[in-house]
Amino acid sequence: MTSFSHQVEVNVPVHFVWEFVSNIDYWAPLVPGYINHHILTEKESTWSFKSDIGIMKKKIELKVDITSWQEPSKITFNLTGLNEKFSGHGFFTVEAINQQKSLMTGHLDIKAEGIMAKMANAILQSSLPETTTDLTAAVAAKIQETFLINSKK
């Protein structure tokens, strides 16, 4: 299974990071290649995004199942491919650096399955670090932007 984590400092309090990442509607659109997402239940959603991995470009559809909400520090989820054979999991964690600064970690673990698994896993090995970094950085940037807008009100 290919996995990667990325950490970023966020200039907002822990509770504000939690408010953001505990709402999938806020961060699903930040997934690289985002097309759309649909909330099925409080813990289940489906996501569609364009994958541009190496020479492969395709629409990926997946189901995201929230497995744990541990307020205010961790959200974990499972990933299941709906139109491609892959599975995985991920999480966001946050810990306070001080009262106004937090350390956020994004983590993804993904494994391709089926006939093309060997090639797909090799591609994932090279692309997952960038995807994880881009997603975590985008979430952190959006959290800071939202915090600044809210603090000026």
C-alpha cells in the first residue's frame, strides 16, 4: 500500500481547524481535480475528480466513509473506488503549537487492486506525495483564509 503524510503549520487555533475539517463540504472541493461530491449520510459521501497521473487521465469516483470523528484532533476515513479497483484510508490530525497556531497533518494510504494493480501502484507511489501535499496545503490555506475573513467580521 502506498502512503504519504504531509504536515503544515496553520495560523489558527485548533478548534477552528476542527470546525473546518469536520465538515466535508468545506474540504472535498479542495481535492486536486475535483468535479463534485454528494453527501449520502453524516458519515458517507461520494466524490468525483479528474485524475491526471502520468499518462493516465480519467474520472475517478470514490466513496468516502468517515470512520472516526475525534474532536478536536482527528478525523479518519476509508476510501473505496467505485469505478476503479482501489481502496485506502486517510486522516487529518491537528495539534496545538500555541493558542493561535496549529500543526495539521494530512495522510493518505491507497492501494490499487485487480489486473492493472502493479502498474497502478507504481504510478501511485510517485504521485501520492504530490496529491497528499497539494490537498493538505489547499485545506490549510482555505482554513487560514476562512479564519481571516471570519475574524474581520
